[in-house]
Amino acid sequence: MTDGLAKVNTALKAALDSSHDAAWTMPSAFYTDPDFTRLEVEHLFKKEWHCVGRIEEIAEKGQWMPYRLANEPLVITHGTDGKIRALSNVCRHRGTLIATEKGKGRRLLCPYHHWAYDMTGQLKAAPKIEERDGFTVKGCKLPEFRCETWMGFIYVNLEQDAAPFAPSVAELEAKIAPYHMEEMWLGYILEETWETNWKSMIDNYMEGYHLSPLHKTGLANLNPTDMCEHLTPGEHWFGYSVGFPEDLPRVTSGHPDCTKEQSNTCIMAMVQAGSGIGLGADYSSFLCLQPEGPDKVRYKAGVLFWGEWPQSAVDRAIELFQQTMEEDRSVLEPMMLGYASDHHAPGPLAPAPLEGNILDLARYVGRRLGPALDATA
Ligand code: FES
Ligand SMILES: [Fe+2]
């Protein structure tokens, strides 16, 4: 085992044994070691369920969108049968990518030699290539991966025999069902790459300690640090809640199924490895990310709205989201320089309501990667 992996392994075992009150931050190798990132890709990103976006992105039959999960180029299609599928986006001819952007049509057409596939991945045409032994158009299909929809999101798993997604988030679903996130509409979507580690981004999304200091002129007015509560984590998710100040003007109290307390509480949750939701009854955000090495993360994020909103209020919510993301970026990218320092050392975490989810993420990773790390010894 390399020195970096040994440090990570020791820290993950300590995290699994630690209480929230006694928890420490992880060593820098957890965020910077390339061997560890490779293990994460193999054991988390290629094996767990991942959010690849919202159903609204491909709301109509015949629409598709590309997405890359780990090293697998995918195209998510909305079939004429109404079914959403996750197909390999790799042409069965010479392997170039078929869809490079969102689109709509009857066929997915490979740009190279115009092989054409339908929305189920079935090859329909291979111009000028005769059928022969070992090849028929009918017998040629794009590989299809496991795909489920949940709360308006599309989840994909590259592992064919993975356990179904929905039961893994049943406890979380019971908690958030009254908000009816599946009825919210997508008002803003963003795809970007940041120069930071994917877990730093999740740590940040999932802790309320920084809300009042870092976001003091913006988000902290809605969700101040002092109103954070830690939620008891599940096996496949963890989260915290944060209240809205009582005198805060809100456009709507959300779905009528929400109690007053639910309307006044935002739930932040990470679902499996890289999908975060920030759920408010009036509007919500989401984040789905993929590592591109230890110090780079590609992500999709968006803002969802419940019910009718005046355009000016939508614009303000989107501006606040953008401001929040920029403020987060301003600390998460320089953090990689901090982790590269010979003098970085772990420090104590704030109490569970504020930074409990940082330990929860380390434990989640420890449960998934412990055996693989031990096997490198
Ligand atoms: S590579 Fe797709 S048609 Fe040739
Ligand atoms: Fe933030």
C-alpha cells in the first residue's frame, strides 16, 4: 500500500469509529491522492447509483442528452414508448461518440458515417455496409444500463446487478415526499468544471457551518448557520436541515402536503456518492458531480421551483444561487493549494448540526472503500 493510501485508510477507519463530537477533518491525501481517486472511480462511481440530471431536460419523447458517468459516455433517451433509458453513447462502428449535445429526433445519428440508432439503442441503419457473418443491423444494439427515476431526477448505475435504487433512499423519501420535488420545474441549469476535489464540493454542500461567514451577504439571510440541525444518516444518504427565519418573505409555502414546519425547513441531503439536493418547499437546488481526477470535478447543478412564480422572483433566486456558487468556488479551488502544503494537518470538526455531514461522508466512503483499501495492502 502506498503512503497516501495508508494515510487515507487509517483516517477512514478512525472516522468509522469516531463519534460526531470527537471527529476530525480528513488528511489531505483523502482529497489529493490519485491512487485513492482511482479506487473511488472503481468502487463508487462505477458501482453506485448516480444522478445524471432532471427528467425535464428530456421531457418530450424523442429527446436525448449526453452524460459521462465515470469513464462511460452515456446518452439518456426518452423513448417513443415513454421510457427513459441510459444507453452507451459509443458508436458500435468505430467508437466515436454519437450524441455530443442535447437533441430531439427519431434517430440518434452518429456524425462519423451516419449509423442510425433508435431511442432504445437498436441500430436501424449502417449505410453501405452489407450484412455478413457476425453482423446484422438487427443484431446490433447499444449497451443499456440500469436507470430509475426518482423525485423528477434520473439515476443510472453502470453495474448490471446493482440493488435497485428506490429502496436505498426509502427513509429519505418518506421525509421529503410532502415537498413533491417531482412536481417542481427546472428554472436554471448549469454545467461546469471546478478545480477542486469532488468530496470537498460535497463537504461544502453538506455543511451549514460556513453559511453565515462565507455567504453573509446572500444565502445566510435565508439559511443562517444557527438554524442547522443534523439528520440521522441512512446507509445510502445523509443530510442536515436548516430553517428559514420567520420574518423571511417567501413566494410560496410550497405543496399543500407540507406542514408549516416543513415549509419553514430546508433539507440538504446527499444521495449515494455524488448527488446532492437542497430542498426548500418554495424552491430547491440540486448538484450531481463526477470526478475528473483528484483536483477536478465536473458537475451539473440547477434550481427547481414549486408552483407559480413572478419572473422577477425567479431571477432573484437564480442570482442568489449563482452568487452562492461563486462564493463556494472562491474557497474550494484555493483549498487544493492548502492540501498540497507540507504543513496541512487535520483539525477538529464543528458539532454535528454544523459539520456532522463531513464525518458522514467520510464514513460513507469508508464503508464502501474499506475492503478495497485493505486489499491494496
Ligand atoms: S463511428 Fe459511428 S458511424 Fe462510424
Ligand atoms: Fe456554500
